[in-house]
Amino acid sequence: QVQLVESGGGLVQPGGSLRLSCAASRSNISLYLMGWYRRAPGKQRVLVAHITERLNTHYIDSVKGRFTISRDNAKNTVDLQMNALKPEDTAVYYCNAKDYDLDNYWGQGTQVTVSS
């Protein structure tokens, strides 16, 4: 089993920046995919970005050019740098990881609120 612990959420004004971080409880497991999802109020949880162990990245269109995902394979951590934040980015953000046995792990979620 792997626990994921997130940090870095908060309140920011439109146009501001936040950095989310997520650390896995074990560094001795290969996580082929790590990423971030979000659930906006009244909506389903959706993928924001993910990154493979080979550092290939994928972003949803609405965050391209504003968000950057990165990871440290040795530590099993994944970060999400969020710039030029918009009110529509307001959501609970969840860290996600998948191992090579296709087990799926989730963090507890961290609130990001973009408001003036």
C-alpha cells in the first residue's frame, strides 16, 4: 500500500500562483504514472495533468501553458506549479498514482480557491 500526502493548497487572487506537492509514503516502489485531478463544486473529478516515470507529460487543454507538472522518481514526489490562476481553477485537487500492478492510489485532497 501507498499513501499520498498533498500540500500547498490555499486561497489566491486571479492571476496568482500556487504550487501543489504530493509525496508517496514509499520510495521503494515504481509508480509508472503520477498526476493531479480536481473536483470543482458540483462537478465530477477530472484529470488535470499526469506524468509518466519517463517524464512524459499530459495536460488538459484548459491548463496548458499555465500549469507545469514535475516529479522526482527517486523520492516518488509529484508537484504541480499553477500560474495565471483563474476562478474556474477553484476545486479540490487530488494527487493520484498508479503502480505497475495497476493499483490506484489517491491523496486526501487539497483545496485551491481562486478569488478576489
